[in-house]
Amino acid sequence: MSFDSLGLSAEILRAISEKGYDKPTPIQQQAIPLVLEGRDLMGGAQTGTGKTAGFTLPLLDRLVKTSKSGKGRRPVRALVLTPTRELAAQVHENVQTYGRYLPLKTAVVFGGVSINPQKMKLIKGVDILVATPGRLLDHVSQNSVNLSKIDILVLDEADRMLDMGFIRDIRKVLTLLPEQKQTLLFSATFSNEIKKLANDLLHSPALIEVAQRNTTSERVAQVVHHVDKKRKRELLSFLIGSNNWEQVLVFTRTKHGANRLAEQLGKDGITAAAIHGNKSQGARTRALADFKSGKIRVLVATDIAARGLDISQLPHVVNFELPNVAEDYVHRIGRTGRAGNEGEAMSLVCVDELKLLKDIERLIKADIPKVEIDGYKPDPSIKAEPINRGRGNSQARSGKPKNKKRTGTKRAQSTDGKPKQKKHWHKNKQKTQQLKAG
Ligand code: AMP
């Protein structure tokens, strides 16, 4: 199947062809005609499947074909909500790329950067807005955006938005949108909470799923190396050096762990940077750009920070520490083997993490091959110890009911849409700290 047969307008086809795509990916083949028909959609898609173009291309097409000229500020007609700043920036980049020959205005808003330039842009009027929920509500409260004319709503990575505690923000945004609209919901996993949100939101949705839920891409070769905790860093440096890996995404469980590892790798002569929620937006953007351009070899990330990173043809992902939540393993290794490329995902597992490994293998319904590395065989006399999960991180991500009631009237300012600690939010303090652990 070619893009030409999908019914997209010539300007969009031109942009796609300039981007170098030959044919639509499976999710694009399924999603594009349905969205063009105006159907609501519930999409189960792993990262790296091409889902962003899957919703962006038909969204652009519909907007441009229903363009209304009128007096006054042009109303926002399409809203894309994403969980993280990085994903918002990437989706917006896609919207700009695919829409470059269309007369549509776009903007992206997320926290962690000054709100004023975003306000100026919004006040001039945009057709498509990509946003993280917290910063969007900041704009609503400052009257810089009116959402009452939205025709198309996209919830991207809805599972992660709920994991991050955004459900109240999302529900608040929904009250500001018109009843009559097209809604597209994408999620890598389908918890009961997601199903409930979808039930409330979608009208006779078409269901599409390109990879079985919680399965890992066949293009990613997975392997486990058992190793003692205190020798993990040494083994990682050895693997990077001896295999001559040039671009490696490494996951740690905590922000502190990410910082420390990036520093240690630097001392081993391997250029590395850490990316996590405590870094300023500037530092995160710089680290990502340096990693993409090859200026640094290793990007060390926590789960939340890494969500949505799209680095094309990323060949190696290393789980320096296994995630607390088994599903995050699927997300992590989905960073490699994207859009048809081969990838390699390696997990360094110490005795403390054997239960986490079991949980992952149960989830993906497969045994991950174990390969022993000469000289790094674990010492059998070392006994398992409890895992340092980062400040209460596991509870925040476990999906347990959260005390998310706001006790004040003023909205807390947000960074990447993440709730920030504020006095009137004291009840929520513990939860906020948990989120910050990511
Ligand atoms: P996504 O799942 O949307 O994050 O996309 C993953 C990667 O696939 C991105 O780098 C896209 O640029 C790329 N991509 C999207 N659609 C196609 C396509 N039809 N052919 C080749 N690559 C694509």
C-alpha cells in the first residue's frame, strides 16, 4: 500500500515524500482512513510504530478541508495532549513537518519554560495546539486559549498521562471542550482506568491495535546479563567500549542514579549526559540534541523523562536497573527497533532484581535469553537486598488510588505539566514527591 491511496491531500503527500517515507506503517494504514472518515478511535500502539503520523496526517487533512474563514482570532480546532514536554515537542515537530505546505498555524505549550512567549503565540491564533495538561490549564486560567471550538482531540500516550497523575487535569480540560468532536485515544496499555476514560469519551470508536499489548517488538533482540550490583557500571563501560557502541540509551530507576552513572561513565572516558525531571528544560533539550547529533555516546534516563523520546534508529537500550513496574520494560525497549530498524535491548540484572525480572517475563510471556559475560559472573554468596526504588516511586506508579484532591482554588503552576509542590497542595505533597522521583 502506498500513501497515495489513502486519500490525503497533495500538500501532505508532498511533505511525506520529502520526509522519505515510502509506505505507511501498519498503524498508519489502519488509522488514516478511519480518522479521515471522522470516526473516534482507540489505538493500541507500541512506541515506534509511526502512530504520530498515524493521527497527525489525517488530522491535518481534515482541518485543512474544513477550514473556516471568519473574523476575529482563529480558534484552536485540534488539541493534542501528551504526558511529557519531550513528547509534546516531538509531536509538534511532526505536525510542523507534515503540515509545512498547509496554511495552518500550530503551537506547542508545556511547562518548565516561560509562559509569556506561548501566550503571545496563542493570542495571535492557532489551528493546532499540542500541550501537556498542566500548562494547558495554566493558559486556560490566564485566558490565553479558548478550547470551545475544538473539532479534534487527541490523547497521546494516555496510559502514561494517567500514570503520571494527570487524570483530574484531563477531566478538567474535557469540560472545556465541545460535546461534538472527534476523539482519538492512543495508549500502549489498557488498564481499567484507561477503558473507563475511553468509555466516557469515545463514541462508537474504531479499535485498532498493531502490536499485541505488552508484547515486545520482534525486531528488538533482548538479553539479560546477570551481574553483581557493584560491578554493573564496570560491565556497562566494558560493553560500550568493547562493542564500540556509539549511541546508547541507558535506564536507571532514580534521578540520582542517572546523575551518578552519567558522571561515572564520563570518568571512564565515555561521553554521557543524564536526562530526568529535575533537569531544567534547557538541559534536557541540550542533552537530547547532543545525543541525537552524536556529540555524546550515552544518554542516561529515568522512565518518565525517556517517555516519548524519538531518536530514529537508536541501536542500543540498556536497562542498567530493571524498572519497578514491569510494563515500563516494554516502553523502555520500545525506544529501539523503531519503524522497521533492528535494535538490541540489554538488561543488567543483579540478585536484588530477580523478582522484577520474573514479573517482566510473565508480562511479556517470554523468557529473555541469559548470557554470561566472562569475568562478570555474579558472586553466589551475595544475598538479595531490598531495592532502592527512589523516593516512593513505586507507589506513585502502581496505579493505587491517589489523593489528588486540590485543597486550594488557585491552580498550581506546573513544569512539564507535572504538578509542582505548593502550599495549598500539602495533601498532595507525598504524591508530588513520588512523581518527582521519576
Ligand atoms: P512514532 O511511533 O510516531 O514515534 O514514530 C516512530 C518513528 O517512525 C519516527 O522516527 C517517524 O519519523 C518514523 N516513521 C513514521 N512513519 C513512517 C513511515 N511511514 N515510514 C518510515 N518511518 C516512519
